[in-house]
Amino acid sequence: MKMRLSACFVSLASLMATTVATAASIHVKPTTVNLGPGQSAANITITNEGDKPLNAQVRVFGWDQQQNKDVLGATDKLVASPPATTLAAGQSQSIRLVRVDKTAPTSEETYRLVVDEIPDKADVTQVGVAVQMRYSLPVFVMPKAGMKKADLTVTAQVSGNALTVSAQNRGEVHAQAANLSVVYAGNVSVPVINGLVGYVLPGKSMQWIVNLPADAMAKGKPMGVTATFNGQPFNVNL
């Protein structure tokens, strides 16, 4: 079944991190960047929370969505400075994000700021495993106040142990999906994803396919799905 709603734009944190081992010492804040109307620059801070020096690389990509997937591409409209840094243990470095395109945006611009911890060659040689942390932070550039709210059509279905949630955004600002749960008879709710699920950019569609918890099938036939979009709850009957 379908549900349609209009959700207010809310600035919420986004953090997608992957590790190529079990630990990392880099920390980035904030975890989302919003450039308001007329704002052309912002700062993030990278901190080395480990006990040895680390190297970090900072890159900016244009962010689009095609065929229900996130797509990153090269961009020269937004730059990060410095693009690389070496941090001593406990040291922090401010990174400046600057929108160098002087043309006023006519719609919400979306980027991804990717911060990579670069393994030290000596560590790779001695340990044999590269330890790396990657942060992928969303960056949103707003052209003006009073833009059309996120306008979503959401559908969901369960097949076997897989839950599929699809969302289409007809609004002028992005929508953030979070806190996905499946509801069973007796209003029993089983969390599937706690925290961030993903984003739906303006004029785009996204689809998420996730496995249900192992004990969920024992609860019988699923009756519905609950989640939040931009902090507002929604319910979809199955």
C-alpha cells in the first residue's frame, strides 16, 4: 500500500563509515553540513583520537541518485582545503569547504564529503592488515528559504525474510529516512534498522532492501512498517 506525506526539512546528522579492519582513530564533526541561502563556506574538524600520527585525505563529490542508488561524480563547484593532512596524536585540523561557483543555485545542491584515513605503509608491512576509516558526510546547499517541503510517496513489501522500502520525493529538499521497524499482530514492533536508513534527494527515488531479524518470522505475518522521514513518523500497511 502507499502513503503520501509532506515532511518538513530538518537538519539531521548523517554518518556512513566503513572499516577495513576493526579499529580506527580518526573522528570527523559535524557529520552533516548545511550551507544556508547565501552561505558559501563552512568548516569541519578532523581529530586524531589515536596514540600515533595519521594521514587523512579529503575529497568532495557531486551526489546524485539514479535507479534507486546513490551515485557520486567529480565536481568543481565545491572544494575542500586542505585536501590532505597529517595529524599527530590528539591533534585536530579544520577543513574549509568553499562553494567556488559564484552562480546562485536554483535548486538544492547535494554533495558528499569523503574523508579517508590513509594507512601508514610501515603498519601495513608490520601487521599485514591495512586499518582504514572512511567518513562520507552529506553536504547540502540551499538556494533560498521557503522551498517546497519533501513530498514523499512511500511503499513497502515483505518477501520471505527481505523487507523492501521504496520512496519517491517530489519536493524541493531532501528527505532523511531513519529508524525502520516491522509491525506484527498485537502491535509488536521489531526494529530492522536503528538510526539512519538513507536519503531521498529532491525529485529522486530510492529503494532499500534489508533482511529481517532472525526471530522476526516466528512472530507471524507482518502487518506494517514504521519509520521516520525528516523526524516525522510514518506508517505503511502491508
